[in-house]
Amino acid sequence: MTAPIRSGSLLALLMAAGCGGAPAGGAAAPSPTAGAAASSDAVYYAYVGAESADLMHRVRLGPDGASIDRTIPVGELAVENEGPHGFATSPDGRFIYMTTGHGVPDGKLWKFDAGADTLVADPILLGWFPATMDLTPDGLYALIVNFNLHGEMVPSTVSVVYTPDMIEVDQIETCVMPHGLRMEPSGVFAYSNCMMDDLMVEIDTRTFEVSRRFSVAVGEEGPAESMAMDHSAMGMDHSSMEMGGMQGMSMDPSCSPTWAEPSADGTMVYVACNKGDRILEVDRAEWSLKRVFETGRGPYNLDVTPDGRLLVATLKQGAGVEFFDLESGASLGSVPSTTTVTHGVVISPDSRYAFVSVEGVGAEPGKVDIYDLADLEQVASLEVGQQAGGITFWKMEPAPSN
């Protein structure tokens, strides 16, 4: 059994040898293969994290079916669950970046050689509970929201990391519980949400400053002029609330935005209102609300097909996936997940398949459900470690000839 990936003195060994093998710590092994074969001549790969098992899985989908291609134990502390949470792939496909939400006291950013799955450098400390991230199109900078899940309800930050040297060069204060960060196609602006402030925040990557804010509160959608949120003046309730199974949150937002996804052409940003059961379409040029898509229960993560045709939403509390036609704005229907607490979604570059992570509850295994976007049907489902969450597409390549 392969030991968990550790930083520090074992770095040289890790860079020289692969880290595949059985899950550590007695975790149940994932199912090797499940589901139908991909109806194409390509092979697809994605990475997914199992937050409660400290595992990273590489998923493969090809003409011969779906399988777990490799399982990589991750972490530094044998006595603590570190929680792999956010994932991103470098634009050239050479590296996989991963955040761990827990630590002493902060989480970290990790950088792996994709395919070899070995550490490139020691992981670096970020803010409290680093979560979702995205990279600039040149791959030089990573922007990571510091979600601060377990801390006080105070404004948190977005970390900026220079990826070639793995150095944090800035922390941008944004809002309370920033979440769901994505770049628009040019890479000039990044968008994330403030779950407890009911705001979408725009960050200018040329200056690493907040450039605009947009209110996503029900009935108050539009530009937010104030750059500083006075929570006491807003009369927010600091009693406990629940969002998608996460406890300890306070305040009482009406939208509770969890994701901001720019359109394929960069003209719009789609915001998932996890509490409001709807998705907002915001025009970037006019900085105004254009359309509202009513959804099933608890939209959480979003992705848009590269051809601009579909918007795919995970329904965290609704345990399903919903598909929207972006030309008409109509829902094309939803499909139940294979277990509960549906989390992340990523779409292949050819707009053909959606890979969806599903957490499960307690000791249940997580799942990766795979959907064919040609007919909006689930074609495969794989068991992975507990609490499958962050997911990123790695690459597609021609299928081997027979």
C-alpha cells in the first residue's frame, strides 16, 4: 500500500516515483469500472478529490467504459483529515493544482505533475479554508478563494499565487465566505461570490483589485455601489443556518450564491443561487440582470459547454443535475444523481460529456457520475472516496486503435 503524499523530506522521492496504489487509512477501494462505453473515438480523463478520505482519483472514460485510472493518497498529517477541495488543470495540461481546506491553521495549495501525479514543490500556506480556484489563461497565476468555513463571519480574501515559483503574491479582501471562482475567457477578469453577502465580485487580474460588485439578493439584483459591507447595519441574523448540509453559517442571505460561471463567449456570467433555487444571467458589459432560470432544489456548481449551447447545474440539496438550453433559457430536464449531495461538474472540451462529483453522506462512498450531453443521459457512475467534491478535466486523446 502506497503511503500518503507528504511534503518536506520526501519530496525528492515523490518527484522520482509515482504515487498510485490503494487508498490509505483503510478507505474502501473505488469500483474499478462501471457504466457504458463512450460512444466516440476519444479517451477522456478527469481528476476528482475525496475530501473526507484525503484521496485524489484520476477518472478515465473511453470506448471500453469508465474506470478509476489511479488513486493517489494526499496530505501531510497522518492524524488529521486535510480535505482536498478545489482542483484546477494548467492550460497546457502539464500540472494539476489542488487545495486542501484544513491544516494548522490554514489550508494549502499543492502542485502535481499531471499523469505522473508527483509533487512539483512543497505545498504552500494560503488563507483559511482555501477552496475553489482558477488559473489565468497563461497559467502564470492561480486565484483561490479562502472560504473560511469554520471562522467568524468576517470578510475573507482571494489568494493570488505565482504558479511557476508557487509563491503567494497577494490576498485580495472581497467578502464573507467567497466561493465559486472562475475566469472569463480573456483572463482579464475573475468572478466569485459572497455566500453570506449576496454579492458577485469582479476582480481585475491586471491590478489584483476588486473592480465591481453585483447584488444577487432577491429583488435587489444590480450593481452594488458600496465596496464595504457593514453587516451590523444590514441587520443580518447571526443565528445558525444550514446550506447544503454545512452547519455553523450565520446571516440570512436570500440567494446564497455558490458559483459564478462566465459564458463561453465571455459576455455573460451565470450565478447559482443555492438558497434561492435559481440561476441569474448577468450581462458583463451592461452589468445588469438579463434572465433568471428557475431550478430544482439547491443549484451549487455550474459549467457551460465550450460550444456555448448548454448550462449544466448540480443540485446539491436536490441530488441531481439539471440542463439548460442557453439560447432559449429553458430547462431541458434533470437527472437524479446516484447518491446524495451533488457537488461539482466539469465538461469535456468537445462539449460531449459532463463529469459530476457526488459527495454521499457519512461513510458512503462518493461518486463520479458521467453524462452524455448529446442525449442528456447518465452513461456511467464510479465509486470514489468519501465526500467527492472538487473536480477538473485533464485531457482527451484519441482512443487506441484495435
